[in-house]
Amino acid sequence: MALSSYVLFVILGSGLVTWLSRVIPFILLKQFKLPKVVVNFLSFVPICIMTALWMESLFIQHLGQLPSLNVPNALASIPTLISAMISKNLLVIVIVGVISLAIINLAF
Amino acid sequence: MTGDLDTRSALRETLPTVFGYIGIALAFGITARANGLSVLEIFLMSLITYAGSAEFVIVSLLALHAGIGSIVLSVFLVNARMILMSTVVAPYLSHESMVKNIWAGTLLTDETFTLSMNKLNYTDHKLNFRWLDTANLFAYTVWGVTSAIGGMLGNLINNPEKYGFSFALVAMFIGLLYLQMISDRTIKLTVQFIVALFVAVLMFFGMKWLPQNGLLLIVTLLGCGFGVVLKHGTK
């Protein structure tokens, strides 16, 4: 099995910057406590990140123009959201989502 | 989700994530193989870089023979949101040892982060190393092994997107967003809803001007700021 030094350096370099991004906050916050205003600010991170990640998959970016709708993903989001409201169960939601997109891809 | 922070509940609660990872990691392995990476390179990238969407970015840049420095910089930008997520989770583990903190951070992903945020709503805002580590390790193992399998399957399967697996993680984010909104009692539902809407609108218009990865980070920060203002304004 081939392992080129170019690919290896890319893997190690990107591994290092990713690891530092993940670990430095843990090291710092083991020693310091965050001020209340920052904690308040950070309490919005989950909903903001999840909404932003969802939006990324709903639209296709064209720099310089408004994004276009990713129609299969947008359609599949509807039954997924409904299953979330009904089941409140993550496994059910994921399965409904996958099956929805598979059916949509088959139909178009 | 339950209030238990033991290994069993961690395994059970990570199952939907793992299901999503199988689909995406297979797709990643297949894509990487199609772009000329060996199975060993695919496996090492998933074990060492371990960065979902960033791995797709790396493969596309490797195919263009981009410089090492510029690839590493792109990966840093794609993953800069990890700084934010780690900052949010870390205070819940500060009672654990430094080694455990570093290890928990090492394997944290978008998915185990959002899972733990959801978990907090069931555990009276407590988290421990055992629960997070089990979730992290389960996700990590499945991601590594499955991307290698994807690489071995290689050209046997083309167009993996058509099976719908690529949507597994999107579905997970939709589900967790909904569950987060209805179960987080520390922030009013209307405030959460308006913040999510604000983020959605900014993402839509922002996509015209900024590449998605940088945009995601900026919009998240703006959304948090907006949330703080809104929370205090409606008190």
C-alpha cells in the first residue's frame, strides 16, 4: 500500500492544527473559569452551529450570487423535521432522513 | 436520551451518530480512492486528521496538487469552529484530570459535541468523562474503520450519494436542533427560534460574499451576540 510523503505531511499538518483547535480550550479552561457574560454568549453556540450546518446543506454556494436551493436536501428535510416533532428520537429521525433522501433521489 | 452518564447509555445515544458516520465515511473512502489515495492513506487521514468535512476538502485539494501549507491553512479554517465547541464543552469536564480533558478534546467532533449539548438537558447540566469518552471512541472507531472499508470498496460503488446516507448527519442536526430547542429550559423558546432564524438568514445572504467555512464561524459568533442581546431585552 502506497503512502506518499506529500500526503503524509498533509495528514500530519492538518491533524496537528485540528488537534490544537480541539484541545487548547480544554487545557485553558481546566485552569481558568470563564466570566458569566462569555458563558451566556456561548450558550447560544449549539443552536447557531446546528442551524448554520443545516443551512449549508440546504443551499449550494455560488460566490458573487445568492445561493441556489439544494432541492433534494430541502425536500428530505420536511419529513425529517416532522419525524423529529412526532418521535423526538434521534435514531428514528436519522433513518427517516436517509430513507427520504434515497426515495427523492430515486424519483428524480 | 436518559439522565444516566454511564457507558451503556453513551453507546445507545451515539448510535444515530454512528449510523450517520457509516454513510459519510463510506462515501469519503470511495471519493478518496477515486481521487488516487491508497487505502492506507485514507485510513491514516481518518485516524490522524479525523475531521469529517475537512477530509473531503483535503482530498479535493490533494487532487489539485495544492501546497502543503495552503491545505493545512484551509483545514484550520474549516475546523476553527472546533475551538468554539471545545470552549463550550470544556467547563463541564474541568473537574476531571488534565489528561482526561486533553483526551476528551482530542476526539470531540461536531456530532459528539451536539449530542453532549442535548444530553445536558437530561442530566441537570452535568457531563462526565466516561459518557463523553465512550461517545467519542465509538464515533472515532466507526469513522476510521468505515472510511478504510470505503477505500477498499473503491470503484465498486459509484455515486454513493444516491443511497441517501449523505443526509444522515444533516438529519441528525435537524433532529438535535429541534430537541435542543424544546428541551433547553435556560433560554426561552421564542428567543431560540428567533436566533435560529437570524442565523439562517445571515447564512443565506452571507453565502453570496464569503466561502462557507469562514462564514459559518462568523455567523455563529454573530448569532450568539444577537442571542445575548435578545435574551436580556426580553427579560
